[in-house]
Amino acid sequence: MDSLNILIVGALVVVAVIVLFLVFKKKPKIEKPVIEQKEITPVVPRPEVVVAPKVTWKDRLTLGLEKSRSEVWGKIGQLFSSGTPSLDEIEEILYTADIPTGLVQELLAKLEKEGKGKSSDEIQKLVYGFMKEKMGPIQENIHQDVFTFDSSVKKTRVFMIVGVNGAGKTTTIGKLSTKLKSQGAKVIVGACDTFRAAAVDQLQVWCDRAGVDMVRAKDGADPSGVAYDTVAKAFSEGYDYCLIDTAGRLHTNQNLMDELTKTKRVMSKINADAPQEVLLVLDAITGQNALKQAQEFNKALQLTGIIFTKCDGSAKAGSAVGIVDHLKVPITYIGVGESVDDLQLFDLELYLKTLVGLEAT
């Protein structure tokens, strides 16, 4: 019996072990599918693009004449609007504006007669009307081919550019040739400032940049000879514009002025009408001395136009009125900076209204 019990117990143990084995048997590991993780690039918001407003010619001119407007013409209006002005004080302000004596006295008489009791705006309009009356008829005499190339007109136009040292003559020629070339004109430049290699090199840079041709000679060559060769080439090869740069010189040096008249005379041997334009480059900063320069150059060369440069904030700019009125020669271009776009045709209404502080249309 005991043996039987032992067998039964042993059997039960074996069964228990088997049951326990089956219950706790480890289940096979089920591998989960591997999902490929793609690298996600974080989205960075684009910065807002701020487009700078385009600076118009009107804006540049307004900035260039700001000092003159605030220190001269604005003061006159304030004096009248604040009560009975002192004519001596107004006279002093007008002289600081580089206006010639004769025009100062005319304007004073007009202000005394018509300005009493007027507001600042009314005084500005009165001054504007006075200057427009002086300059308007002369400005109408400008030849349009100075600004605009007309491809239907088959002729070579010769421009002789003159001025004292430092007036901006070489830079002005570079800008002018660039403008004419951009209109489709065939342009050639004569580098007649043969005694300053740096000036010729500077002009060469402008010509290369604009894509126009240039005639240059050895240092120290006869300027008149270079002018002659350039004009001859211009007419024989059908150039639309021929711009003649000349050596800067003091208007008080008679020998140098005589050399200019010789250069002009030589060009006329190629074509009787050459040069069609004699343009004087004047630095506005020189003030009333600009009138003296213009008088001497006009006496020697019979100017057809004036290019007024460097109206960049330091000039009083009143000399323009006196020069046009005295010489009866119009201003063709005005410059307020170094870029090509800073040389523009002279718009009388825009210039005068900007100068005195009226809203230009």
C-alpha cells in the first residue's frame, strides 16, 4: 500500500510539473515591424522681405537743396509772416543765397511792394514767380538733342565740354555718354585733357563702362590735335554724338582760354557747324564766383548751355538764377550726386519750387 501511495504521489508530482511547465512556458517573441524614421527638417519661417522705396529724382533734388531751402528761402517767408520784416535782414539773407546784386535789389523791391501782410506760403509763391519770370524765357531755348537721341535724324552732334578744374567735368562727360548710349546712340569721346594722365584714365573707365569709344593721345600731346582727330573720326564713321573733353583751366588765365578758342576753331574745319553745343560745367558750391567763370567762358566760346553740378546740400544754389538771367544761356543739366541717375535734365519748375519749398507737381 505504501508503494502504491508513493507511486500515486510521484505521478501527481509529475503531472503538476507538466502543468506548471505548460502554464509558464515562455511565449515566442513576436518582433514588431521596424518603421523607418525619416529625418524631419524643421521649417524655419522666411524673414519678411522689406523692399526699400525707390528714391526718385524729385527726392534726390529735394535733399540736395534742403540747406538752401531752410537757411535762405524759408527764413524770408518766416520774417514776413511774423510781422513787419527788416529789409536789411532780408537783403543779407539774399546775398548769402549767391544771388547777384542787381537781382537782390529787384527782388527786395518786389517783396517790399507786394509782400507786406502776406503769409509764408504767399511769400514763397511770390519769390518763385519772380525767379521763373527771370529764367523761363531763356530756358525755352534749349536744344532737345542735348537730352534726347532721335535716330531718324542722321547727323553727328559735337558737344564741347569746358570748365575749371574740379568742377566735375570728366565725371559729367562719363554720365552724359552713358545716358546717350542707353538711348541707342553711337557715341565717341575725345580725351583732350592730355596733360593729366589720371583724368584721361578716369574718362577711359567711364567710356569702357558705358560701352562707348574714346580717342586718346600720348601724354602732353596737342589738345587741339586730339579734338580734330576725334571730330574727323566721328563724321567719317557716322557717330551720333561726339563729346570733347577739355583740360580744366582757370578762367583768369588768358593763355589757357586762348587755347580753348583754338580747339573750338579746329573742330569747325571738319564741319562748319561743329561744335553745335558748348557746355560749361559749373560747380554750384563756388557761389557767386560761378557767375564770373560763366562770363569769361561765354566771352571766349559763346556758350550754348550750362551743366550745374554738386547741388548736394552745401550750395546755396541762387547763382543759377543770376547766371541764366545775366548771360541769357540756359541750364541744360543739373547734378546732385555721383551716380549716373544723379545727372538729370534741368526742370525749371521742379528746381524753383523745390528751392523755395513749394510742392512741385
